[in-house]
Amino acid sequence: MNTSVNIAGIDFKNPVMTASGTFGSGKEYSEFVDLNRLGGVVVKGVASKEWLGNPVPRIAETYGGMLNAVGLQNPGVDVFIEEDIPFLRKYDTKIIVNIAGKTVDEYVEVAEKLQDADIDMIELNISCPNVKEGGVAFGTDPKMAEYVTSQVKKHSKQPLIVKLSPNVTDITEIARAVEAGGADCVSLINTLLGMKIDIYKRRPVLANRVGGFSGPAIKPVAVRMVNQVYNSIKLPIIGLGGICNGEDAIEFILAGATGVAVGTANFMNPRTTVEVIEGIERYMESMGVKDVGELIGGVE
Amino acid sequence: MCQDNFRDKEEAEIISNVEIADNVYRMVIRQEEIAVNAKAGQFINVYCKAESRILPRPISICEVDRDKGLVTIVYMIVGMGTKEFSDLDSGDRIEVLGPLGNGFKIKECDESIIVGGGVGAPPLLELVKNLPGKKRVFLGFRSGSFLTKEFEKYAEVHVATDDGSVGEKGNVVQLMEKVGVKGNMIYSCGPKPMLAAVKDMAERLEVDAQISLEERMGCGIGACVGCICKIKADNELGYVHKKVCKDGPVFDAKEVIF
């Protein structure tokens, strides 16, 4: 049975990676899962310098999901390069660095600093709903999305993934724009913008008022969008949004994803990533699938 | 596939689960590894059975019995998850992960002051059991009280309630001022305003204090960065955001900015 996939020239031992922001930089999960088993680790978003993020409460549970408004708290790319890359490199897994910025220059600065870092891919985060400038502003306007993609692509050495926001009228329009901008891969979906209200206090639960909705409840939206994007661009897709087990991952692969990422489910069970890998293998075995590649976009 | 060297959620048997005050429950579970490894001030993630409730509930460890492999938690019903826990019976099973976070650092000293407020009191019980020297416990509640008898087994206990239904009327800090406190270390857990007052008091008395913070958590293991607090730092802002679940929940009071 072959579970390996190639995404933009990078070989992954299996399609399963982590969703940025749900797995720290891997260290937090290394006591729960053997990171060597993962196809890749997509680390928490890093910016050119330290970001403090939003005030608390940053987290709220909702039915079958959760809202977060962390606001991309991170120590900055220099600390990341110094501390997190050496840790992750001890493991046989691909390292994908999610980069954040408030301006095009800031994104470019991070990509430049990562040029000589020992990492495998860069994921451009133009879809975080929790930062006021940059982030999602770039991800909801096709022209801006294309422009920031092309600028970061120009200044990065590693293959570039662009992470797409679902908070748009037509996600295929943005997907085509980043393809034109030179992206090597797209990942989708980032979180859906949501809100929860404490009816007794008559106040939003999150200090940021609104936050990104994630978890099993969003899966049908994500599968639909992956399939739409699969049918409209040629780039490989990393699918994510509510994946909790192998069956969920297969659904994304059949919709058109080459890779899949586990996000919020890591909070539900710190061993989810490995269980998803095992679930994919069980499905392939029971269905007589010899190569996971046969399944990509296999929905009729 | 075998992952013997890695930590995992464990299923634990519920030995008992009883209401000890209004909406406050004491649950005893059998989970040997947690019982053996837990330190006072650490917590466990407790997982709901309802699939709609996806996040673990972080609940502090109240007591452990290493010989019998038992872990006691005390929790208040604050939402659907804790309501679900309260409906469980002895013999039922529940998924838990732990111990998590850093506990209190036990300081060898002559006299310790322990200050608990409401459901902040339970994690102090295991601490009081293990503290050397003289210890005085101050507990504050809104109305009524719980666990005071358990604390009395190990220490001198003073109680205050907002409505005067048990002990002195007023808050626990007022009670401490009235009784007069001296000692070498303060250990505290409770609501933020109480902890802020304890921090002020510690500074006035020039006594070190360890305080256990609470914040809304996502994962409980330091990954989601949901539960941060402000900790003093030598940078432009004068503080950094640290994770309550992983860097805490116990912090040196001097470092915490409320």
C-alpha cells in the first residue's frame, strides 16, 4: 500500500499534516504522538516580529465546533528559526511554516528570513479572520491575493502554499488569483467567521467579539469548497476543516485534496493525527486501494 | 499501531460523584497513572461524551490517593459539559488526560498561608496535605462552604462567606486582615479579584506568593494559545503573554499583571 504523496515537488510519507495554529510548533504534541509518523507539521503562524495576539477570552465552544480569536500570537520569525526548526528537524517529517503579516512588506520580510532556513514549504496565511489588518483582507480580494502571492513567491526559496479563506462569495475566484500569482499549492479552508453571545450578560463571549469557527461542524462547507477549487485550478490542494478521523480525510481526498490537515480535532484528542493516518490505511486496505493517489478527486 | 511511549487519554472508572454544595460536585475516579504522577495544583482534562461538546474541560486535582490509584476532582456546574459530568454515576466511565500544567512548588518553611476562593479551594487540599510546617488555611465562599472539614484534618481553617452563612461575613482577604497573617509563603487559588488582592497583600507583607490562575482553555496542553495571562517581562511593553495551561496554572504572584 502506498500512502505517500507529492505536493509541489515535496514528497510526503502520507497525506496527513497538521493545521496551522492547532499544533504549536510540534513540541507540545511530541509527548502524545510520534511526530515521525506525520506527513508534515504545519506550524503556528509566524510574523516578522513578536505579536501579542488578542485579549482573553479567546476561545468559545459551540455545537460541534469552536470559535477562536487568538490573533496570531507568536514570538516572531527569528525566535522561531532559532528554537523551533532545530526541534522539528530531529523528526522525519516535512516542516511547513505558516507566515503572517499586516502588510505585503511584512510577509516578504518573513519569507526572506526563511530563505536559508531548513524548512520544506511556506504557507501564506491570507485568511486569518482575527487580525484587523492584513490577514483576511488579502484573502478576500482577488487582486490583493494575487499581488501578495506574487511578492512572497518572488522572495521565497521554498514551494509556496496559499491558505484560502472561506469567507468569500466565490472561493474559486481567489484560488484562480493565487494560481496566477504563482502559488504552488493551496490549502483550504481557514476558519469561518463566527460569533457567540452570552445571553445573560448580553455580550459577545469572545473579547474580540467575533472569531474563527472550526471543528467537525464545518466539514461539509470545507469539502464543498475543496471540490469547487479542485474543479477550477490545476494546483494541488491541502484540504482541511473538521477532519477528525480517516473517513473524514478520505472525503477530502475524494473531493480533490492531495494532502489533508488535522486542526481542531487535535484539541479533542491529542492523538488524532496518528488515528487519521491509521484510518486512511484501514480504508485503503478494506477498499483495495493500492495507492492513495488513486483517490484524489475521485468523487463522481 | 503501538505507541507505548506516548501519553494518551485514559478511560477512568468513576468511583463516586456526589453533590457537596449547591451545584458543586466531588468526583472520585480510579486512574493510577494520574494518581501516582500528580502534583498539587495540576489539573486534568475531562472529556464529554456528547460529540457536540468537543473541547476538554480542565478541572483541578483536589486530592490523590497514590496507594489506591484514586483521583478526586471537585467541579461546579457552569455549563453543559459540567452538567453532563454531574449526571454520571459510580461505575460509569469517563475519559481524562493528565496530570497537566505545573503545580505548586512546595517550599520548606516554618509557616504557610493558604488562601482559597470558591471552586479555587479544591486544588489547595492536596497541597495542604503535603506542606511541611505550620499552615493556616483561609477559605472564602459566596454562600455556604465545602471541603472545610477535609482541610481541618491538616490545618487551622478560617472561613468567610459573602452572606455570613458560614464563618465570618465578608471576603477572605478581609478575614485574613482581621485574623492577622504571617508566614513565609502564600499559596492561593480562586477568582481573579481575590488573587489580585492576595498579590497586594503578599507585597505588603513582603512574603512570596504562588497563585493559580484560571482562564478559558481550548486544548489544555499548550497548543491553542487560548488561555493566556500577562506576565512581567524585560521588554518594551513590560509583559509577555504566557499560557495558563502549560506555563501555569501556578505563577509567582510578583510576575502576574492583573
